[in-house]
Amino acid sequence: MLRTVDLTKVEGDCRGLMPRAPLDVARATEAVRVVVDDVRDRGVEALVEYSRRFDHVVPPSFRVPAEVLAEAAAGLDPGLRRAFEEAIRRRREVATALELDADPVPVLLADGAEVGLRNIPMERVGLYVPGGLAPLASSVIMNVVPAQVAGVTEIAVASPPQVDHGGWPHPNILALCHMLGVTEVHAVGGAQAIAMFAHGVPGVCAPVSLVTGPGNIYVVAAKRLLRGIVGIDSEAGPTEIAIVADDGADPRFVAADLISQAEHDPMAASVLITDSPSLAREVGRELEQQVATTSHRERIRTALTGQQSAVLLVRDLDQAVAVANTYAAEHLEIHTRGAAAVAARIRNAGAIFVGPYSPVSLGDYSAGSTHVLPTAGCACHSSGLGVRSFMRTVHVISYSAGALVEIADEVERFAMAEDLPGHANAITVRRPR
């Protein structure tokens, strides 16, 4: 089911051999530009038109009433509610313990010369929760919890209206918003939701400073188009998993984990990196057996047979690590002997799942880690969504008169060297007369 790419004789950079799906964001951006501009210009009238066209339903109101959120929470199955509560608890605990940056102690550069750092939460953010092939209620937790831990003042959530739910977003999404205390929820999806967040729609939604959350290519295109008007977390593409495995890996586990991400989207990428041809064959047999029993078998088969998915056959574990770092997977699992030591050698990955009992599915829901992660190789320069994503770093400079005089000569020389005498004069006028 997975094609095989033999890298065993490749020396040096193998970047051009990585399995990737074509993702034409530029073309989608041109299609989205009309929607974005229309929402800016016509507001509610445009939201009505695009809800009818794209979601096939116009919600009773674009902002979901508080009583609808409460009803969704009250209607949760008790077992599902406990699962939601535990996922929230773990994500909040990890965010608070590992990701919340306290203001560091200022640096004293000289007597009276101090530079400090303040981490200031954003005032208002817009969080997007997809509702297409799967209503990703877990994305509510992954977006809202770190924003709350960061101290964001106003949190607005948007998710597509659903024909099957009276025009409101999926009840699980609404229930989680209620459980997390989010009262501003909008039944708006796709590019029009991103445009609403960026430009604001009078009477519906005020503009935000930052938009976060995954979505389809049109959501990604809208983010690209509006970046600069509003901050964005990333241009996330279809989900992906890479698994580094040796001949000691359990082929059942490997196959199940490859399938778990292929289940998301026909464009999802599932990649096995191994130095064991026998494991690759066993995983292939397991894939055939396990895919046949799943409810989304056509979607999964499309993803697994696409050009974005493959077995990458390597010489040894050293090359496996090098290939994994080149691929820079959104999710990277390590199924090898000494998995922790191998994981320590990984530099480029959105999240690393160490050992056979740390599957990506755990991270998608209840590991406590974030599941909003960089895709398409962007893990070599970008990080997942966390507390710091919702904060701005501001330097605070405090010099006394004496400290300024002490450095004045150097600053004036530097300014004149750049032919900026006004800069120099701003120092000079402060010298004692």
C-alpha cells in the first residue's frame, strides 16, 4: 500500500527525495481573496451568503448564544465529559509548568543601566476550530488552554455551522467552549471566519490581534492573505506522521499509527523510515489487514497510496535520524531500541513521541502536549502552538543620567557613522551643561 523509496545508496542531502503532496496555497489564495474582501466590505450580508454556499446552512445567529453552549455541555455523555475534563487538566498542567514564561530578572549592564523583559499577553485572539471531515473538538482545548494560561483577555472561537445540528457548530465543540468558560463562539467557517476575525464584522465580531488553529487549504490561504493585518500562528497543511523504526518494532503498532493520521484527510502523509526491509514488509501486510476493517477505509487508502506517503528505506539508524531531520515531520514517532537516545538526536520535528507506548493519538487528545504543530517541513524553523504563541515580548529599557553619559560617546559615534546626526543629537542634548 505504501510505495518504497530506497535511500540506502544516497549520500548527502536527500531533501528532493522526501515524499510531499502538492499544496497550491497560491492558487487557493486568489480564490479566497474575493471572500476576504467581501466579508470586509459587506459584513453580515457576506457571512450569510458564504455560509449558505459553503456550509449549506445559515445559523440562527452567527454568535452562538450562551444557553446553546450550556445545553451542549449538559448533553454530553458522562464518560466523554470525563475524557474532556482530563484532557483539559493535563494540557493546562503542562502549559503552566513548562510553557509559561515568568518575567526574567532585568540585566544590569552598568550602574544605572538596566534592560528587562516583559512577556505581555495579547488582548484579543480568534481561535479557529475545523468542522469538515471530522469535528476536531480537541482543537478547542489545544487553542483555548494555552491562550488562557498566557492571560489573554478576550478569546473568540469560530467553527463552521453544521446542517445536522440546527446551524450551530458541532455540540462537542460547543460543550468544550462552555466547560472552558469561553462565551464568545461564532458559527462561521472557512476563509470567511478568518476574514471576520481579521477585519471584524460590526454587530457580530470585533477584530482580533492573532488568529490560530488548523483548517483546510482555504483557511490557510486566508491566513496567508491576511497576515500583516492580523497575526497568525502558521500556515498548517494536511497532517503528517513519520515513524523511525528498526527491526525490533511491532508492525501492528506501526501500521496502526500510520493509519491513525491517514484517517484525517486524503492528503494526510504517513511515512515509515526504517533500515529493516522485513519490518517494511510486515507493516505492509498489517496495513492491508487493518485498513480493511476501518470505517474510513477509502480516505485512508487514498492517503496511504498518495505521493505524500511512503516507506523510506535507509542504510542504518544514523541515516534514519538524518532523514527524519530532513523530513521535519509534524509528528515523529521513535520505535527503536534505545528510543530515548535516538529521540535526543532529533532536531527537526513538531512533536516527538518516544517508544512504542507514546502514539500520536495520545498527543492528539490527552498527553498534555499541543497538537497544533508545524507541517510540510516547517518544523525545521517553527514551533507548535503554546503559551508563548499568545504573548508578545517587550524590552523595558531604564537608564539613569549617569549611565547614559557613560555610553554617550559610543552612541554618538555609531549614529554619525550611519549619517544619522539627529540620533546623535538626541544623546548630546542630554549631556550635562
